[in-house]
Amino acid sequence: MADNTSDSNQLSRPHSGKVFSRDQPISSQLLLGDSQSMWIEHNGELYCLRITRQNKLLLTK
């Protein structure tokens, strides 16, 4: 896996080894894969990011 400590402008997706730039958009398909939703933990709280029937992204607590 890539070492992300040398460049604070890059992120590594867990388990993929891919490195992303904080300055560039990330495709929702890349985040969600074949799923319609995913869970995100932020400050100890869980959020659900999902694709709606209208093909929009919705983030809920």
C-alpha cells in the first residue's frame, strides 16, 4: 500500500492501494462500487451515503 505520510494532499482508499488527491473529485461509483449505499464513520457517528431512486446522492445520519 502507498505511504501517505509524505504527501498530505493524497489519500489512500482502504484495501485498494489506490492513491487519490484531495484536490480532485472522486467518482461516486469508485466510492460505492456495485452497492447503492455505504456507511461512513465521522467523529464517532455513523452516516449512510446512498444513491436515491432519482439517481442523486443522499447522506443521512
